[in-house]
Amino acid sequence: MFEGVEHHVTEFRWTLLIVFGFPLLTVVLIELSRRFALPGSPLRRPMRLLQAIVLPAGVLWIIVHQLLHLPPDGLMVKVVDTAVGILLLHAVFTSLQSLIVAFSEQVNRLPAPRLFYELASSAIVAVGAAIIVSTIWDVDLGSLLGALGIGSVVLGLALQNVIGGLVAGVIVFSGRHFGLGDWLTIDDAPAKVVQIDWRAITVETLSGQRVVIPSANMSGQSMRIIRARQPVGVQAKVLLPLTAAPDAAKQALRQAALDVPQLVDPARLSCRISEAGADGMLYNVSFLVADATQVSAARDVFFHRLWYVGQRHGLAIGGGDHDHEQLYGADTPQLRAEALAASGAFGPASEGLLELASAARLQVYAAGESILRAGAVAPGFLMFLSGEARVVLPAGGSALVEHLSAGDLYATRDMFRGAAAQARVVAESDVRLLLMPVAAMERLLEGAPALARAVDLVVEAHSAALSESLAAGRGA
């Protein structure tokens, strides 16, 4: 009698545990997950496994063993024991694997790819599941493993291409040589990595097209990797005639590269002669831009600037002959003198003005080019014939000093002293100007006192505007 009462009390306790304990524990786990197992937390996965697998499996085991009183050797009990054992084993090793990976990433770099941890955990669970099945169902473990081995061979033959790609992916990605956002050189063109899995990677080309590359294709070839946000080198080859002095040619090429807006770290700009032959000398210009998306645009701007720089230095790009009249149009000392007289800055044409025009040089600049660089000694006075330019302070190139347009004469006191320029003159559109040497200008002004006073007013006005801007910049 007492045994029957005790039995009913035990059943009542288990029933209360299931009816009230299971919901209560579920609510507690949900609240703990909400507070502590945030996205990215190493506790998130173990908490979910505890809530979704461990608790339900425990409840199922209690119902079968403590409430239904089924025979221990019955089919239902064996099925439940097998399922509960495998689920608990999976939950334990999956939680351990997640915690180990999270701890390794926090302490230092993960020593192996995540896939290896997943495979190791799956292998341990598979072996444990085999032992559980062998114990509960009285199956010979050797026979079971043999059957699994034969099945694995058959499955491997059927999926050899898939498995081969997976193994190739493990080989390629196990070294962690690149990641999302990095750039790979595919068919001599940069492409950005946008997706990675163990069978293939997806890259996006500069044209916006997405290309999927199987891992098996990548494991047997070399790749050039450019890290995300890492400067990228731009290479440009230029053929110049043998008549061009190497020093002057390199100076012109460097000048064209320095005006490329995408340029970073000008100190690493280089210009070298790579070949020399009957057609001319081949120069290799290399400079850095911020990332691979700017390579094509930077190369285009470089050659665009080089066309104008080549004209000013008398260089025929491509190794041909330089035809000054074809590039600049008709250009004679008389025409230059007439242009100076028409500007109104020098009065009527005179013999001294013709001498100045003979020493002057007609030059053409593209929009965005530096006509005069801050820190460089100005080669002479600038007489603008057409186009517009701006004078800016060197800090950031955005502090405007003044605008220049056709008919303006630009000169400062620094030009007379041969000192380095304190501001930068940048073309806002295609500019044609006459560059007049300081020595020739001084000879003209010595014989024309009235003109000297007029030019001195112009020089003082530009110098005063520059001084005011510099003082304002220092105050700011």
C-alpha cells in the first residue's frame, strides 16, 4: 500500500516538474539569452541549444521512463534513448566547439579555419552516435562501422567532384590569405572579393559584373592579392624619342603623375627607363592610388596630363617627331608681342616688348593641372591668354587666394627674389599663357619706368592677396 502511494507521489512530482518546471526554465533561458547571449556572443549558440534541444530531450526522456512506464527493452524506449543520447552529444560538442572558436578569436587569431572545427565536432558526434546505437540496440560496432565505411566509399564516388571542390576550397582558404573586401588579380584585372564559401568565391569586377570562381580552379594557380584599403600601384609605359634628354623626360613624366588627383604618397612615385631601342626610350612610371577602383581612372588622367606636359617640354609622346606649330598653332615672337600688347598690361607694342616676347614661351595647361607648384621656384611671369585658373594655398589645395583669367598678369615678389612660391596656381579650364623669364622682364622694366610702376602695382596686389590669405590661414 505504501509503495503504491510513494509511486503516485513520485509520478506527481515528475508531472509537476514537466508542467511547471519546463515552461519556467524555458522562460528563464529566453530571458538570459536576451540579456547575455547577444548577436556575436559566444554564449548565444550554447544557450539556443540548451533551450531547443537539451530541455525538450530531457522532458521526453522523463515522460517515457518515469510516466509511461514502458518496458525498458521496448522499441519506443530504445528509439527515444537513441535520439536523446545523440541530441545531447551533439549539443555538448557543438557548444564546446563554439566556445573554443570564440575564445581563440578573442585571445589571438584562430589557428585553423572554422570548417576544421565543424568537421572535428561532427566526427566526434558521429563516433559517439555509433557507440550509442551499438550499446542500446546491441549492434556489433565493427559491423556498423564497416557498413558506414562502404556507404562512405559509395557516397564519395558519387560526390567526388563536390568533395574535390570542397577539399580544394580547404586548401585555398585554410591559409587565410585573403578575405571579404580584398582584391584579386583575375586575368590581369583587379576584382573585389564579395563572397566566400568552401566551393567557390564570388568577385566583382571594375565594370560591376560578378564572377564565380570555383575553388578547384584557384588551387592550381598563383594570385596577386591586394588588401582592402591598401594603396594600389599604377603602371604606365611611355615611349619618348631618343632626342629627349632622360633627365628632362623624367621630370616631365613626374610632373604629369603629380597632377593625378587620385595620387597618394607622392614620395613613392618613380620613373625609370625600362628599354631603349631605335624607336626611342621606353619609360616606366609607377605611382600609388588609394584602391583598385581608381587604377583605370588614374591611368587615364595621367596620359591626359602627359599630352599637355609633353607639349610644354617639346616631347613627342610615342617616339615621333614633335611638331610645335601643329600642337600650338602659329607661334612667332611678333604674334606673342601682339598678344602681350592686346592684354593691356604692357601698353602698346615696342621694341622692348618684342624682345620680351622672343624670350617668352607659349604653354598650354589642362584643367586641373598645376601651372605653378607651392615650394617650387617660379620660372617666370605668367601672362594668361585664355582660360581660367585659381591661386590656392598649399594646405589641402582648397583655400582660395584669387581667380585669374585671360588678360591677367600673375607675379609676386617671390619671383623677383628667386624664392619658392608660397601658393599653387591651378588651371580651372584649358589655359593658354605666355611664360616670361624674370631676367627678360627685368630688362624690359629697366628701360620703361612707367611700365615698371604699372607692373609693380600688379605684383604688389598679388603679393598682398597672398599675404592676407596666409595670415588668415595661420589665424584659423
